Amino acid sequence: MLDFFTGHYAYWFTILLLCIGVYGILFKKNLIKKTIGLAILQISVVLYFVAIASKWDATVPVLDPNIPVDQVANYLNPLPHTLMLTAIVVGVATLGVAFTLLISVYNRYETLDEQELIDKIQ
Amino acid sequence: MIESHLPAYIALTFVLFSVLIPALGLWKRNLSQPLAVIGSGIAAVFSLYGFVTYLNGSPIRYFFGGWEAPIGIEFVYDGLSGFFVLVINAVAFFVMIHSGETSRREFPGKEMPYYALAMLMMLGFNGMILTGDLFNLYVFLEIASLSGYALIAIGEKPAPYAAFRYLIIGTAGGTLYLLGVGFLYTITGTLNIIDMTAMLPMLAESNAAVAALILMIVGIGVKAALFPMHGWLPDSYTYAASSSTALIAPIGTKVAAYILFRVILWLFGIELTDAVAPISYIVGVLACLGILYGSIMAIAQNEMKRMLAYSSVSQIGYIIMGLSLANPWGFAGAMLHVLNHAIMKACLFMIAGQLRLKEGHSDISRFNDSYRTKYPWTMASFSVAAISMIGLPPLAGFFSKWYLALGTIDNSNWLFLAVILISSLLNAVYFFRVLEKVYMMDPYKGQTEPKEGAYNESKASMLIPTSILAVSLIVIGFANAIIVGILLDIFPM
């Protein structure tokens, strides 16, 4: 039982981050804080992908003359990591669009508090 | 020669035009809209040609860079993706023609970025449909979503806030989908859909597979506006500019529904989906709740665009309901409804845009019977689309509901049948309300003579697309047997 907790500690941290992100999105009133929550949520999934590809006693996926190619177990799987490069770029682009929208919201309503905004729109 | 490269050509057309429009639009601003029309027209012709070749031949698998499937990324042009690509590109072509006038009036000077973004969004949607790789699908999903947020933010004063809310909900949904893909990758070791379909039956009892399925349904359900996740939709569609709504409303939710079809019926297959818990039935019940909620909320709305937005929530429910039935009739009904609803919603939102240009508002309580003489053709198109939406024969909307009803009877699923019938009545309430305002005299004002307004019809560039879509609803209604025959062949079981 204890093994289940200590053996998967990377995943526990990922779950914790995911919960913090969801909490930020759902309960924070300030739109900037909501955006931060969104970024944390995305990063938790990125860390999950990074965690599943890591393993002990393995090296980077570049051909090493000391390790023959047929011993693939000694190399890391590079695919999840490369996928996450793309996902990080997507996350950055999302943040960019989010902040652009927030600037536009602030210029029109001069507030970023959710409740005040809803009152002003109605 | 051209056939084997066709899936790539469709996506590349949009890439080319999303670059051409800024390049030439800087030089001459008025070129942006014609270029967008040409771009979506070329894509529509490619999709039509591809669908005809598919019907005479076999599915096309296009490998990028010549790397074979499990290693490289592929585009798959089979029946399902071919049908969806044809529907969205054809509708986008008509919307692009129509949007020239509205965009010039609603956001003058911003046509070039608008059309460049629209092309990028269409690239994302086509990529989502055509790709055969789950992670590639996520990337295209984000391309489409990010340009979609920007398009929604162009509009009335509250539009950026509506777009921001959509961004938060939509990105959270996309992230959950990515987590689901991660689960599937850890248990199967592949991202290719065809490859994974072969492996998943060996993992039928795996908790990770079920968790992945649920995460993907929730994540994509946000994009499809499946009932409890629809919160972003009414505000976004109401406040966005008329041309953006007319482009996003018919296409965006359909593409998300396509992913649900692909994941539930193709990737997992219906037996595997229901192996641990009755997931397809739960999705169907959510769709039913969405149908009733959307219809009731639409009755309560006074603003035409907001009413149509709530009606979108309800109509997407029909499509998901047909998916959850998972029998040939339900599938054919859902697919026919994808086609019908795309045409009806595009037509209705385009008419809302025309009325906004002419009258300065689209508030139903201020409609009166002078519209009958002022805009005879617009209102005729509106009537056709509205009656089709309610589902009266011989218009197209009747047949999709008919096949859905046959599907529910096949499964002896009387709850779903009752929902289809009740919601048709509710649809009648909110569309006849508008038709009554336009075509009947108001009995409470003691009028004896009908109000006459001078003929003030919209420009031909707007009227022609609207009328063509309205006429096509009648044509599809009469040709439904042929279309359903094709659709039944696509059904995977």
C-alpha cells in the first residue's frame, strides 16, 4: 500500500497540480488568476507526459557507441517529450490570446473582477 | 494522381490562403474577401471531388513525408471524414460569400485579419476531421480554437469577455482531451487511430481505457456544447459579429461531434464503450437534457441570435443522441442532421445578420408585419429554414428527425422518442412566434389594414447564398433516400 504512494510520487504531484489548476479556474474571481489556473492545469498534463516517458538506467535517445541499437530498453522514449514541446507552444499561444482578450476587456470595462464585469454587462 | 494527395490538398488550400490574404490584403484591402471566397471554394470543390471518388473507390490514406502509418502522421479520407469535410467546406463557401457585406459594415478596416483568421480556423477544422493521429488532432483542435476565440472577440462590446470565457472553458476541455490521449498512449504505445483500434479490444477491462474515454468525451463535449458543458455558447454566439457567428455556429460544434463519433463508434467501438459502464446511454441522456433545456431557453429569448444560439444547444443534442443509439438508423439520422443543421443554422444566422444590417437590431419583439413586404425573399428563406428546423415534411429537417425516431424504435428506447416529439413541439413554439409576427396582423392593436413597407431587400451578394441554402433544404428533403443510402454504407458495423 505504501509502495503505491511512494512509487508513484511524480503522479501525485501531477494530480495535485491538476487540482490547483481546476480550483483556480473555478473559484478565483480575478480573470488574471483564472488564466494562471489554466496555465497550471496545462502544465500538469505536460508533466504527466514527461513522467510517463522517464525511466531509470536509460540514456537520451541519441545513438551511443557503447550501447548497441538492439538494446532499445536502454534508451528513453523520445516521443512524449517531443509531443510536449508542441503542447507547450500551444499553451504559450493560448496565454497570449488570453492576455490579449483581457487587455481588450480591461479597456472596455476598466475592471477584471468577474462579478463587477457581469454587473456592468447587464 | 490527384486522388492520392487529395486529403493534403484540402488542408493546404487553407494554409495557402491564410498566408495569401495578409500578403495581398496589405496591398489592397478589398481583395481579402474575394480571396477567402476563392479559397473556401477551391476546398469545397476538392471535397466534393474527393467524396465522389470515395464513392467509386476506396478510402484514401495519405502519409506525410512518405513515413508509413504507425510511425508517421497520416490523413485519412474515409466515408465519415469525407462527408464532414464536404459539409463544412460547402457551408463555409456560402458563408464567405455572404460575409462580404456584413464584415464591411460591422468592422470596417479589419477585413484582412478577419479573413486570415477565418482561413486558419477552417484549416484547424479540416485538419481535425482528416487527421488519423490523436495528438495531431489536439494540435488542429487548438489551431481551430485559438482562431475561433479571436473571431468571437470581434464584435459587440461584451464580445471579448464572452470569448475569454470560451477560452477558459475550451482550453480546459482541450487539456482534458490531451490527458485522455496520454492515458491511451501509455496503455497502447501508439497514437495512430487505425493502429489503436486494433489494439484496444485486448484492453477491454483496463481502467485507464475507460478513464481515457470519459476524459475525451468530457473534453470534446465542451467543444460540442454537450448539455452541462454548453455555458460558453449563448454569450459567444450572441455578441460575436454576424459573419463570425454564421461561420462558427454551423461548423464548430459539428466538428466536435465528429470527434465524438470517431472516438466512440470507430476508435473504441460501441461494445468497448459500454463494456464497463453504460457510457453511451449516459451521453444520450445528457443529449436529451440538452435538447429540452435548449428548446425551453430558446422560447424565453427575445433576441434572435441568442434564440438561435440556444436552439444550437438543442440541435447538437439530436446529433449526439443519434450517436448514442449506435444503430444504423440512428447513425443515418444523426449524420443527416449534421448536414441539415449546418445548412439551417448558417441560413438563419445569415438572415439575423441581414436584419441587423437593415434594421439595426434583431429583437423579435420589435418585428412586425411590414417585414413581409420589405424583405420578401429574406423572410421566405427564413420561413423555409424555420419550418425545416421544426421538422415538417417535405423539408430536410423532417427526415433527420424521422430516421432518429426509427433508430429509437429499433432500440425500444421510448424516452428518447418522447424527447424528439416534445422538442419538435417546443421548436414550433419559438419559430412560429417569429413567423406570426412577420406574416400575421397584430390582433391586439386593432389594425384593420396590414402594414406595408417599401421594398428594401438586402443586396444580391447576401440574398443569393441565403436563398441557395434555403432551396437546398427542399432538395435534400426530396433526395433524402439517396443520402441516407450513402450514409448507411458508412456505418462501421
